[in-house]
Amino acid sequence: MPRLDRKKSAISRIKRMKASGFNPDEAKDGETFPFHEDDLRFRHYKKKEEPCTNAVIFFLMDVSGSMSQDKKFLARSFCFLMYQFIRSKYESVELVFITHDMQAREVEEKEFFTQYTSGGTIVSTALELTQEIIDKRFHPSSWNIYLFQCSDGDNFASDNIKYLEAITRLKTYCQLIGYCEIDPDRSNIAASYEGMSTTLFDLLVPFRDRKLQTAYISRKEDVWKAFKTILGSSE
């Protein structure tokens, strides 16, 4: 009833009254021509879809023993470019920083680029934590979700299938997933751990598409190339 169009309802009643031959001037005392349910007309609102102007960027970083400060510097340069680009496309942009070795943690930006741990890495933990945060705080109907992962490519071989399953699930929520491999050195400390597998870059190659892109950085000059490579299929 709040959407009742009184004017159109009255016109509809008058038309029905004329069609029936009822004349108010000739009506007997007390005789009226009441509204009928069929006379009622209502305003109808059309749904207007508006583009979502919110975005959240998940930055994932391997902080295990093999990720040196030099590699983190390259990762920071890459993340900075991605943030500046996406921020220019949306009104509101949130940032989520996740580090991982054998376990994943949500951290502040400063800790993200300075944290260091020794030991190996289980990469799927970072993707699982990303999924949990999306479910709790960033529903895909209200947020454009981007995920960028920086790693030197090492992972326990036993975790590779779990990692691929997790990244496949996240593709259904994300506008874009970018994996950036930072100069994986086969002689580094992580590669000496039993059961380690290199590289995630090679693992992801068969799964690259419009939503999943990979790039490789070995020196500062490669950062801009990696930026363009990962955005190439989405722009």
C-alpha cells in the first residue's frame, strides 16, 4: 500500500464506472460506486545496478628463511605499484597483509615487509587465511577482491595439491590473482629442506588465465615488467 498510486487508481475507477453506465448525478441517495481491488494501481521500482566502488587487496608474503631482505625489497616495490594502480580505480580500497612460513598470520604493513623467520614454508596456509577473512569481512557482492602473492617459489611438495585447490577456490571470488616469483635461488637454505619443491611458478603455469597471472622478478628492472604482465590480461 505505501506504493499505491492514488491518481492512477482514481482514473481506473472512473473508467470502470463509465463502462458500467453508472451516473453519479442519477444515483439514488446513499448509492455509491466504490473502489474495487482491480482499480488499484501501484508504483513499480526498477532495480538499477551500480558498480561496486569498494576494493580490497590481499598481499601475501613468504617470510621463511629463504626470503632475504633484497627479495622483500623487490616485493615491496611490486606491491606498491599494484596498490597505486588499483587505488586509482576505486573510491575505497582496503589492504590486508598476510605473511606465512609454516603458518599464516594477518599483520600490519610494517611487519609485512620486515618479518623474518627461519625454516620452511607451507603456502596453502596463507590462501586458507585469505578465504577466512573474505568470508568474515569482505563479501564478494560488496567488494572487488584482488590477491597478490610474493614468494621465492619454495613449498613443501606435499602441500602443492592443497595450494592449487585453495587458489582455484579463490579465483571464483577474486577479480584478479597475481603470483610474483622473486628470484628463486635453487641453492638457498629453503631448498635444502627435505621435501621442498620448487617452483610455484612452474606449478601455476598450466592454470594461468584471465583471473590468474604469474610474473618473475630477479632484479629491480623486472618490477615494472611484472606489473604489466600481471595486469595484461585484465586491462
